[in-house]
Amino acid sequence: MSNQLIYLSIIAASLGTYFCRAFGVFSAKKLSVDSPIFLWIKCVSIGVISAVIARIVLFPAGLLSESTSLNRILCTLIALTIYFSFKKNVLLAVLSSAFCFGILNHFF
Amino acid sequence: MFSSQAFKDGVKHAIGVPALGLGSSMFVFGAYLHSSGFSIFHSFLSTFFTFALPGQFVMAETILAGGTFLNIFLAVLLVNGRLYPMTVNLIPVIRSENTSKLKQYLAAHFIAVTSWFNMFDVHHKLKQEDKFNYFVGLGGFLWANSVVCTVLGYAFSNLVSHEILIAMVFINPMYFLIMTVSNLKEKKMITSIILGGILSIVLHNIFSGWSVLIAGISAGSLGYFIFKKENNE
């Protein structure tokens, strides 16, 4: 890989990402928080995020793909169980789940 | 802006779980770049200018696979397309009459899943004129923290075992999950969340690259239109 190629790739990735954000600002120019479109976009945003999470847990890329689906699903359930059992403690739920995930990956 | 109380409150909000969740994934990304032959300066530039992890991974993987400038631009555009509805959704919430267009375009760089969730969590408690500075504090700190964590991940990847790196990658999706379920309040949101997850799985083998966007748009639209009456109440 040449240095020049990497810099060009970073520029391409930055432009691709910033285009989504800038076009979002442009599209929101006349949008009011009370409009029906605003509520619809909020539903779409949360739907997209939910889809991203499902994809990461069930069809991950990169390092996570080295773990088993069973471990990922189990630890997702652990995160949810701890969150709802311990007064919606976000830190406890997230860290317990990651800790269990590390242990499960070590042994299985 | 930077001396305002709202900006400082935004920074305080970001310190803790939000910074830990995003920072741990950025640390792993830095370690990944190190093992893939990039330099520490490349890792710094990638998070500084992109600040959207899935797209950054796609950039690195595409370049390693011999992709062209156009390949990388389109692949990242597709993967980070989720930022578009999030930006359309967040900007009307944080801007006030005095917020210039330039400031809106600059602040948009700090929009990511973590900053979006956390801003929506608190915005109803803030005065309209404070929301923009609060978001810049919150999102700006997350961005700066991400840049630092990427560089640290690059520099110290040799000191962290492979198994710990895998566990660290898992922190961020679990954080997203918990923030998502904290939105299980209105029927339209519950429907959008559940359908988004199910459709993403069902569509994965049919529209691999597009499944997330198609699932999210379909789920959000169904959730909104099925409970449209609820919106008008």
C-alpha cells in the first residue's frame, strides 16, 4: 500500500461520510420538530440503528466474526437481563455483558 | 461557545459510559489499523475526519482488497447512510434562530449513534438556546476522545491480548442496544425497533449491502404509519 493511496482512501471515506451528514443538515433546513415528517424520520433512525445492532450481533464483520453466534446472542441476553434487573443501570449491563463475552470466548 | 455552561454540561455528559463505549471500539480500530500495516498518522486522520466506525472499517478493508477511490466512496456512503436520517432528525432539535448554517454544518461532524442517543435523552430538559452548545460539548468530546483512543489503540495494541480486543469490540453494540431499548416507550418506537432487527436479519441474504438501510426505512415507516393515530393524540 502506498502512502498516497491511503491518504486518498481516507479522503474518500471522509467525503462519503460527511456527505450523509451535510445532506442531512441541508434536508432539515425547513423541517420543524412538530411536523409529521420529523416523527417519521425519528422512527426510521431508530429502525436503522436497531437493524445495525441485529446485523452486528448475528452477522458481524472483522474481529467479532471470530466469536460464535451463540456467545454473542447469550451475552446480548445477559446485557438486557442485567439492564432490566438492576434499575436500568447502563454501565453495569454493558460491562457485565462484555466481561461474560470475553470469558465465554476464552473457553468456547 | 466553549466557555458556556451548556457546553461544559455537554462535555460532562459525554464523560463516562458514552465515552467508554465509543472509545473502546475506537481503541480496537486503532489496533486493527496497526495490524493491517497503516501508520499511526493514518489512524489519527481516519477518526479525525471520518468519525463513523463502520465506514472506517470499510475504508480499511476496501483499500486492503485493492479498491479504488470510487469503490471506497460508495461503500462508505452506503454503510454510513444511517447518519442521514439521524442528522435530519437531530438538527431541528438543537438549532435555534441564532444558529448559523456554518455552525450547523460543522456540528454535523459530531453526529454519531452515541451522540444522537445521548442528546435525545436529555434535550427536553434543556432550554432551546442551550441545546446547540450542549450538543457541541457532548459530540465534540466524544469525537476528541475517539481520536485519542484510536491513536492509543494503535500505539498499545501489542500490550492487549487478542481476546480482550474482541471483548472490547462487543462493548459498543451492547451500549447501542441498551440505549435503543431505553426508547421502548411509545408503540411506534417499539414497533420500529423490533421490526428493524427482524427485517435486518431476514433481508441480510437478499440485499447484503443494503439490508440495514432497507430494514430501517421499512421498519420506521411501518411503525410510524401503523400508529399514526397515536402521533396525532
